[in-house]
Amino acid sequence: MKVTTVHNSKKKWKNIRDCYNKEYKKEKTTPSGSGARKGARYMYFSRLSFLQNSVSNKDTTTNIEDQNERQS
């Protein structure tokens, strides 16, 4: 019997979430009428649809100055 540690379980769950997020974003950004998909859909995508509410673009920060700020 294989023993699963907490660390391994967290790692697997993160991988599952990441795969779902990647597939969700791929579907969201595919333009309508662009033809058939290339490759297979993530096999657990429909079962993980409850994660859809947690998928969002996170705000990012940057250390690069805006050109408008430099000119001031």
C-alpha cells in the first residue's frame, strides 16, 4: 500500500488545479469560430467545474515605471 503524505497530497491538488486553470483559460481565450481544438481536453475538466468561481486573473505589480510618470 502506498502512503501519501500531506506534502504529496498538496502537490497533487495544486497540479490538478493548475491543469484546470490552464484549460479554462485556453477555452476562454479561443475565439469563436476558430475551428477544431488541437489536442484533447483535460480529462477532469467537466468534473472540476466547481473551481470555475476561483479562476480569475490576479492583479499584478511591476517595478517598471510608466512612461507618463517618467516624463513628469
